[in-house]
Amino acid sequence: MPRTVDRAQQRRQIGAAVLRLAAEQGLDEVSVRTVAAAAGRSPGAVQKYFRTKDELLAFAAELAGERVEERMAAVERGLPPREALRALVLATLPVDAERRAEAAAQLAFATRAAHHPGLGAIRRQVDQGVREALGGWLASAGHGRGPDPAADCLALADAVLALSDGLALRLLYAPDDREALLCALDRALEALLPPPVPHP
């Protein structure tokens, strides 16, 4: 009886190989042939799932975004707001070897996305999903201000994402500065989420 092939699982394994290869050698080295070697498959086996390099890159970009979203979803939202927000940002940062590989791949994708509309659209979709989820959480925690609290929370989410992106880049090329950068994260969060003003 022929073995059943889990198509989704095969695609994810190949996507993981793209992420490893992009992190270790850069996107220039990603091709159907090199990914096949990294995944322990033949080029023909890879082409059953991905016909071109662009399809490989698009799927790997989605996979990297999913991993970040999964880590963010695992954060305990019952923490005090600033602690929860810190944990959410940490979920996006390259603080271990696996996340460094993902961050390096994400940086390579972002660079390519500047000149590749299809990949850029995927990155914008992932970013929008994270922005809306974070904005919704901030709203539920009562952080919206002014006449339009929901819009204020989205603006705050944009600031947090910009902070996360900047820290991720710095941690990628200056991992020895980790402690100083995490202190910078704490100071930024204090400014973004000041303690509530007690009512008289």
C-alpha cells in the first residue's frame, strides 16, 4: 500500500530549509537545487511543491511570519500590561540561535521585498496581521486615548513594531550588546506605556 504524503508537512519542511539556507548564506544562494540539498531531497521532489525560487521565497516568508505569530500568541496576556508588552516584543527578537536564523532570513526577505512586489505584499500582510492583533490587545487593556482610542492603539502598535524591528536589527549584527539593548527596550516601553495617573 503506498505511503500517504502529507503535502502541507512536506511544504513546511522545505520552507524550513529555505529559512536555514537564507540565514546561513543569504538569498542569493537560494535556488531549487540548493534548497533540495538542504532539505535532503532531489530538485524534482522540491519542484512538486514549488516550481520557482520566487514560490520558495514567498512560502518561506509566510512560514517565518507564522513562527513569530505563534510565539506572540503563546505570551500570557494576563500579565501586567507593560510586562506583557515586553514579552510580546521579546517573542519577535533574535535572542537565540533559531531566532537569529529567522531574523537573518527575515532581513534578507525584507531587502528583496523592496524590489519584489509579490514578496512585499506578503510582508505587508504579515505586518498588518501583527499590527491589528497588537492594537486589539492594547485596546482591550485600556490603552487607547483621545477621541479615537482604537486608532490611538494602532498608532501605539506601530511604535512598538518599529521598536521591535530596530532592536531585532541591532541584535542581529551586535549580539554582544544584548543587555544594553534590552535595557533600551525597557526604557522605551516606560515611555510608551507610562503608569496610569491616579485619580484625585
